[in-house]
Amino acid sequence: MPASHISHLQCVLCGATYNPADIAYTCPKCGPLGVLEVHYDYAQIAPHISRASLAEDCDPTLWRYRALLPISYSRKDTPQLAIGGTPLYPVERLRNHLGMSDLWLKDDTRNPSASLKDRASIIAVMLAEGKTVACASTGNAASSLAVQAASVGLPCYIFVPYNAPRAKIIQLLMCGATVFAVQGTYDEAFDICIEACKTFGWYNRNTGYNPYLVEGKKTVGLEIAEQLGWQVPDTILVPTGDGCIISGVYRGFEDLYRLGMIDRIPRVIAVQAEGSPAIVRALEGDGIVRPHPANTIADGISVGLPRNGAMAIRCIQSSNGFGITVSDEEILSAEKSLARLTGVFAEPSGAASYAGLLRLLAEGKIARSERIVLLVTGSGLKSIDAIAESAGKVIPIAKGTQGMDMVEKVVSSHASA
Ligand SMILES: [Zn+2]
């Protein structure tokens, strides 16, 4: 049952509104791209959340924001995996390196499945109410669903493109999911998943389809606001594929603004790969998202047709934000320098936000004095094949005293460097 504090659902394409009790996924008039946006009755929510009530709440997980989630207040069956409450680092070394005094890094690799997608999957697992769950994914959404389905004991079916990273597939299999590797792209895996959910009555966890999952993702925005002591950042850089995470970040701040808990909304900037630029192209053109062939090493943001493109465009434009693309080379180089300067090992798509920052600084499109948050969405440990070549080389040594001689040589070369 939809929560009573949801007032209605609204199609991002045609604007039609629906009662949440009447509809499960997308707008019947517009089809699969008619993603529905959740609207709340803020008068009903306001008594349940405030800066003061949050200050007294000792739950560090995303459930501290449950008043703003599409789950009934009365439900007590929250799954036990701890999701959200991830660190927002002041990244001192990176600040010094870039000459920026107010740069922050939101490390969402620190979720149970090692990606931000857990924030959405937990909502799916609760709304499934015991049904089998399914999703199509380039990797992280699937592994996060499998992890959480395992934690509550739901059967789980996953559709991945055949070239999804191995570590992510192994994570799925380890958690007991049935995995179909589609001989096609993510977009084709998505279409089969929708069909299978209809045929078998499974609960569909695809974010750019199921209206409630962006609501889970918005908790990252809520956390950033609270972690900064309600001092809203100027800019948040967001790796962008389907458009769901950037929509979620914006919607988190939008909720707080509507509740009067913050006085403005930050600018959100979409960072896409040059090989998967559909949302950036739409922002540069007429605002309509059209399919664009996708080919990038950043598998998590490799999307031909962004399913939540229209919502992302609305959010980016409402925030006075914009979009940029970065090359695969820039992403891989950013992934490495981010790890070396912060200790946070992002996957290629997660490091895209940092690659975007470097590009914007070089082009003078962002001021070093701004309060900027880099969102890192997933762990590099799940995509090591992408970075293996450029990570560096191990130094083979012999055992015993011969080996020790070689160690001494290397260490003295470091000392004289
Ligand atoms: Zn519609």
C-alpha cells in the first residue's frame, strides 16, 4: 500500500497526475519513459521531521529520514542492513592539491553492497511486500538488490548486459540471485526485465521505471545537507547515466526547501562520459532526451537511453545546473589521483564527478572558493579490470637476502627521488 503522506504521482512527460493506489510504475499514456514523480503532502510530513528532531535521532542510517520516504510510518519491518549514513569528508589533501578550501567528498562506496544504489534497493525490498524482486542493471543496482533480497529472504532475478564487470556478477551469484546475462546492451536488458516482471508478477526495481526508488536515492542529498550543518553547498557534481541519482540528489534538497529546513537548493551538475552523453546533449539542445549510442569504460553510467532523463533535465535546470562530458582517459586518471589524494577508491563511474571537477576548474567554469561536494557513487574494488592497466606495477623480488637487497635499492631510489 502506498504511504498516506504521498499526495499524488505526476508524469514527467505529459504532466498527468495519478492516485498512487491506482498505478504501480509508469504513466499509461506515455509508456515506459513516462516516469512518475512522487509528490508529498508536506503538511502531513512536517510534524515528523525537523532539524531539532534529527539532532535527537541516534539512528545513523537512511531511516532517520523516513518521514520523507514512500513507506508508511507505521511499518516497523525495516531490513537490518545499515544503509546510508555514509561519510562526508573534508578531503584535506585534495583541497590543498587543488587550492580549494571548501571541497567535500561524499563517500557512498560505504554502503553494504559498496554503492549508492543500496538507498534505492531498500525501498524496493520493502515495497515488494514478499514478492520476487527483479531488475536490469549495468551492475551496481543489481548487486545492491541481490544483497538486500538475501538479507530479507526474497527471490531475486537479475538481467545484466553480458559485459557487466565480473566482480559485480560474482556478488550477485554469491547472494543467491538468478542472473541472466543478456547478449545486448543495458537498454536491451532493461526491456527484457520489464517484460519478465509483467509475465511473472515480479516487483520491478528499475529506478528509471519504478517511481519510488529515486525517493531512496534522495537520502544522499538529505544527508549532505544535514552533515554540512544545513549550510547548503553551492554545487554538487554527480556522475550521471540514467539520470536517477542526480534527480534523487536534487529532490532531497527540494524536499528540505519545501519544508523550510534550508533556504536554497544547490546547483547540480551532471557529469557524463563522452561515450554516453544523452543527458548533456539534451541540456545543450532542446531539453528532449534522445537515444545516443553508449560506449564508455565507466560501465555504471553507460546508458544509451536515459530512462529518467526527463526528470534529470527538470532537476538540473531548476537548480541552474548544467552538464559536461569527460573522456574515459580523464575518468581513469581521475580515479587514480582521487585514490592517491583521498584514499577513496572509486569505480570509474564514481570517479567521473572528480574528472568533471578537474575539467570545470581547467575551463574556469567553477570557482575554487565554492562549497563543492563530489559524489562518489560506487567502489573501485568491483571494477578492477577497468583500472588494472593504469594502476601501476608490482615489483617482483627474490626471497631471502637477495630480495632484501632489492627492497633496499627501491627504498633508496624513493629517498633520493
Ligand atoms: Zn504521461
